[in-house]
Amino acid sequence: MSLKTVTARLSPKTLEEIEEIAKREKIDRSELIRRLLDSALNQRRIDEAIEAYRKGRITLWKASEIAGVTLREMMEIASERKVLIPYTLKDLERDMEYARRENSNL
């Protein structure tokens, strides 16, 4: 992976905090900034996916794909954020039929 150089203006306080963390973690400042940006971008994807799901624009499965997490992880994130996961009578009937089929195969 090739890396590109970018320039950003940071407040002295932010730069000082970055340098303190980098020193504690024994990594260089650039590496820490890359890690922080990666983390922020991951969080942003999750936030946007959850919001789209909350508004009913996408399914939970699609939200998990957008966020780059498993469906189970997305369900946990939705639960933590108090996002309701609709479960209809049709969903229940489908799940019950599946359970019946699985039990008859035993």
C-alpha cells in the first residue's frame, strides 16, 4: 500500500495531545494520526449506516455491509444505540417454519 502525504492544520493543544499519546504508545506521530483517522472513518461509516437504517432507507444487513461489520455486530450496535429492530408477524412465521424444518431433520 502506498501512502500519500496530506497537510492539515492542527491547534497546538491537539498536536500536543497527539505527541503525548504517540510517546506513550511508542509510535511516531504520523502512525498515530493514521490510526486515529482510520478509527474515525470506521466510526463514521457505522454512524451513517445506523442512521440510514433508523430512517428505514436500508436493511440492517445492508447497514452491516456499509459499516464493514458483521450482521451480529450491527445488531449489537443498533441495540446499544436504542435503535428498534422491527420484527413482524411474517418474520416470526418464517422463523417458526425454519425451526420446524430443522427439528424434523433431527
